Amino acid sequence: FNMAKDDSLKKIKKFIKDRDWEKFHDPKNLAISLNLETAEVLELFQWTKDNNINPEKRDSLNDELADVYYWLLLLADYYKIDLDDSLQNKLKKNAENYPVNKSSGTSKKYTDL
């Protein structure tokens, strides 16, 4: 996965460099763009029943998730964050915060368990 992620990041950076857009990609704008694209994912599910996305919108979901990934990779790269390491560390924290014996079958936040 790391090699695919690194290859994607190289392609993204080349795309940006070819268009002279580096000057626009500060952390604030990266975070805003990430949030906006995430909202577009949500919009695809708005007014759905049983969490079923309209099959006609499946391609849009694919594109929006790619956009989220695009901005996430750029923001993580800006701060030199290894997303794979971050995920592993977060999973460990979640396991500590949500022990199976207390969290199984409930959606309560760990502070309420």
C-alpha cells in the first residue's frame, strides 16, 4: 500500500507543479478542501433510505472518495505524517478507549462507558 500511496502522491505533486498551484496549497486550504470534499460524500447520502446510495451516484461516490484521498495525502505530506503509522497508533488508542467488555453493542463515546 505504501508504494501505491507514494506513487499517487508523486502524480498529485506533478499535477500541481505542472499548473503552478503549489502557492495555493497551504495547510489551511488543504484542510478546507478536504472538508469540502468530505461534505460532497455526505451529500450523496442525503435523503437516502437504509443507507443505500442511488446506484446512479456510485461513480460520483468513487470520484468524491478519490478527492478526499487526494487532499488527505497532501495534508499529511505537508506535515510529514505517515498515515499508515498514524492509523496503527490510532487503532491502539481506540482499543484502549473501547475495551470489548465495555463497548460491545453500544455506540457510546469512550468517556461515557
